[in-house]
Amino acid sequence: MFDISLKHEFYKLIGDDKITSFEDTIELYSTPNSTAAFQVVVANDENVAINLGQSDWFSHNSDVTVLRFEYEGMFTCEMNILGFITDDDGKSKADILLKNDAVDFIGTNGGAYCEIKIPKNAINGDYEGKIKIYAKKMFAPETLIKTLNVKLYVSKYTLSDVIERDLHLDLWQHLSNIARHHDVSLWSDEHFAVLEKYVATLADLGQKAVTLVVSEIPWSGQSCFEQKQFDSNLFEYSIVKTKKEGENFYFDYSTMQRYIDLCKKYGIVDELSIYGLANVWKRPEHGYDAVAADYPDAVRIRYYDGNDGTYKYMTEAKDIDLFVKSLEAYFLSTDQMEAVRLCADEPADVEAYKKSIDHLLEIAPSFKLKAAINHAEFIGEFKNEIFDFVPYIGCLAKEYDRVQDYKKIMTDKRFLWYVCCGPDYPNTFIKSPLRESAFIGILTSYMELHGFLRWNYTVYNKDPRNDLRYGTFPAGDINFVYPANNGGALLSLRYKAMKRGFDYYEMLEALKRAGETDLVEKCYDIVVKEKNIRNYFNDNFCPSVMMCDDNGMYEFVKILVTSLDKIAK
């Protein structure tokens, strides 16, 4: 008999850890127009292969027992074999949701992520399903060795479609990196075919923002030139083509508009995030400096000079101003300006940032500004200029009262928050408990903010499918999805947990809209252990009291879902 167990969706399977508890039954809670998920894990007592398909599977390891999983139940259940990734501690941990029908697990634990799709028209009530495990070796007939029981409660309340939800999600897209890892030419038809698959995964999360890089390497490759042992390329290139004929410059926005239209096809329409015009990152000691010495920022505009057939960079401020004015005119003429934000990523120098944005708004006053802020003083300094405030969670905790006051006064502005390579907790690293990814949506609701931002959807290192370790970046900081061999994206457990958290956000907000504040507080009481955000990230802060453990998360889900019955129509 193999040691096989059901685990909740937030379980973190480690390749060589001893699995100590085994459950044959699991209870799940969800709503129509959503999903309910769990895992099936197999302890590494013997070499096995997990097969989710109907075809046979023969391994080059002849002693392998093939375990075939089969789901029986009212609704469709999508199953993915768990793929492992090396974490910073050297351990292999489950994260990738593979699309392979069958995979060998030799000397390691294995498992599958199982997600029940609950349709909009599902009837409220209790449902039961089964996972049947069949075993066989070589040409022997299969034998049913285990049956696992899945109990599902479906609420009376129907969750709204993702496209209709209010949470403003801004996960940055690194389009050049995607092209490199799928071996396609930048901005080619093949590139856009790949991008469409990635955009679809973003839309499923509820993404609201389109990332548009309009100058060359605005992050200076995240200083990848200093990480020579990892040999990874993180440079991002402009989506706008510029040409000079005679004394005149011409700007081609067709590729940019093509990507905007692709995102619009999937309902990602709320924001057009422009990067590369404000707070361009510099590393002058490595040669990454301003190209135009008389311009107040290190904006790098590359153009094709038709006069001599060479590529060059704009070296005069007047030419960069022409580009900025042209971009403004384009968005105005195409009636897209309302969605446009000129974005700055973590400006550190108040005076330098002020000089840059003052100049931008002087020559192109129609633009609105957005900034990811990791210096608390920026929140007060630029309260009038910045339209979308996105403080790092540590700055948010420090300036929480000020941000809440701004929210009340500046009702036309958006207030998001973000995490990145810090803090250690809560975060979405490979080492992070999966409940932390779900906690993002819950905490956004608790803080009554408009949304969440993260920089890392597809910032792939050299070999992201095997090892996510990269310099000082914690493993997992650089991506939520993985490059698939079929020209698309492989999802992750962290992606699924984060998506679940966004569902929880929508459920909590639905209870608020219905005036059920007592039920909302009851849910918060379970999962948000430290209620005072001002106490986060100070010298006395203990991360373990920020949120509940896994058992508390499961209790939270049960209470939240069943509470929705009260407001169902």
C-alpha cells in the first residue's frame, strides 16, 4: 500500500521531507463561478510515476509503479502534476503546475494539484467526489489501491466574473524577457502569439494594468551585469520604434497599440502603465548612465537614422521632449489618455524625482503620475502630483494614518500597496507558506486599499524551470509563472493561491456592500492576527502574529463562504 494523502490547496510539498499525516477525506468550501482546490500527495517510500492521462506510461526506471489518478464527481476537475523548483535552502519544493500527463518521481515525494471548476449555475448544497488511485507495473493490469473522498459545500452566493471585479491588480509584464525565453524575435507575430497566452493568464487573475516600456532598458537590466555567476539577461526594450529622416523624427506606436489591443481583448483596459520616462535607473560605474546630459532623467531613446542607415540614441533634451510630446498627442488623439499613467519605480531622491516630473508635466501636462514608493517621505512630498500611490508595505505601515487620510480626501486617486524582494513576511517566495500569497487579497480588503502591485510576473533568470535562485533575490521573487515548452505559461501554486486570495477579497467586499460588517469582522478576526497595521515592521514586530496558520486559513474560508449565504439573492 502506498502512502497517499489528500492535502489542502495551501500545502507546501517538499521533495525529501517526511510526510507524517495522511487523510482520506477533505472538506472544501466555495461558490458558483469559482473553484475549489486540493492536493493529492504521494510519499517517497517507492519509486512511482503519476499518470493523469489515459495513455499508458513506461519509465526508463523499470522498477517504477505507475499510479493513475482518476476523478469522479459532479463538476469538472482539472489536475496538474506538481513540478519542483530549487529554493534558496537547496531543497526542492513543489510550485510548478505541469501540463505533462505523466511524470516520474524517483526517490522523492510527488503529487498533483486538483481544481474543481464550479459553474455559475451550480446549485447550493453539498457535493461529493472521489479520487481513485490505480496502480500497475509493466504489463500487469491496474489495481484500485485507494479511494480518496472529496466533500464540497457550494454557497448560495455566486461570485462575480473576474472582469467585473474592483480590485486593481498590477502585475508587471516583461515582454522582452518572454521573447528571449521562447526563442522568438522581439515584437514579431510569433512573439505576439506567445504573449497572448501570457495575457490570458493575467486576465484570469483579474489584471487591470498593461505594462508598456517606451524607452530602452529603464531598469538597467536589474543590474544583471553584477550577477555574472547566474549569467541571466534581464534587460527590457522599448515597444516604440523611432526613426529619423532628414531633420525630422517619426514615432511608430503600432506595436504598442497592438499589445494594448491584445490586452483589451482579454478585458485588461483600466490602466496603461508607461515605464522609461521617469526615474530611469542608472549605474554609471558600469556605463548605464544618462545619454542626454541636458535632460533631467536618464531617458534612453534609440532611433534608426535613415540618413546614414545606423541606429543611435537621442543625446539632446529637445529631441526627448519631442518624443514625450508625441506620445502624449498619440494617447490624446486615440482617446486613451484617461487610462495612461507615467510610472516611476522606487524613486529614492526627492529632488531628482521632482525635477524629472516637473519637466514631464511642463511639456506634457495631460499625463497622470504613478509611483511605487519605498521611501515614506515621498507619500507626503508628492501628494498632489502622484495620482496612483503604491507604497511598499513597510512604508505603508509607517505612514498608515497619512495614507488613510489621503484616501478620504483624494477620492479620485488610487491607493495600492506592494511587496518585492522584501519583506520576508508576508510574501510570495518559494519559501513562503502558500497562505501568504492568499493573504495578499485579504490584507488588501482589510486595509481598504484599491489594489496590489508586484514587479515580477515574468522576470526569468537563465533557467527558471529548474532553479529560481538569482543573486540577492529570494527564489520566486522574479516570477509567478514559468515558460512552457509549448510557447505559453505554466502556472504555479503561488499563482493559484494568489488568485484564491483575490476571490476572498471579492467575497469580503461583497459582505461589506451588503452591510454585514459583523460577519466581515468575524472573518478578519480569524485570519488577521495583528489588527494594527502601524505595528507592522518596527523593532518589536513579530511576523508570526501577522496572520493565522494553515488551520486558521481553512477555518477562515469555511466561515467566509458560509457567511455569503446570508446575502445571496
